[in-house]
Amino acid sequence: MTITNLSTSASDESTAKPDTLRVVAYNMDLLFPGLYLWLGNFVLRIGGREVEDTPYRYPGTLHSKFGVALVLPNYLIFTTYKGSYDPR
């Protein structure tokens, strides 16, 4: 279980939030089982994996300030997020 509360300075703000939401997007995109909840600067992740950036950096992220997703084995995903994982 991972709980992340982003408390960053103004200079760090542009990189910290996308990286935290990038972990959630990575797990949802690759269908790693888990429960994911994000509310503004708060992210709760039960299950899933850390982002593996080798041989290249995973570019995706979430483009909403809040949502929930449940990813179950056998490629079942239930989520409130309906957007793209593509970077903007």
C-alpha cells in the first residue's frame, strides 16, 4: 500500500504531480491489479508496481484531478477515468 501526499515547493510542483499520476497511469495502462485513488495532491495505491523506466521512460500520465480505479486479474478494469494517458 502506498500513500503519497505531494507537499512540494513551487519549483518542484511541475515535476512531482505528473510523476505521481504517471505511476497510476502506468499501472492502469498495463493492467497491474490494484486499487488506485487520486484526489488532487493525494494518491492512494494498493497493489500495482513502481514504474520501470528501462529501456525508456514511460510517457503517460492522468489528466484529471480526482478519480478511482479498480484493476482486477484477467484484464478487468473499472475506472472513473475516461481520458487518454498521452502526455500533453
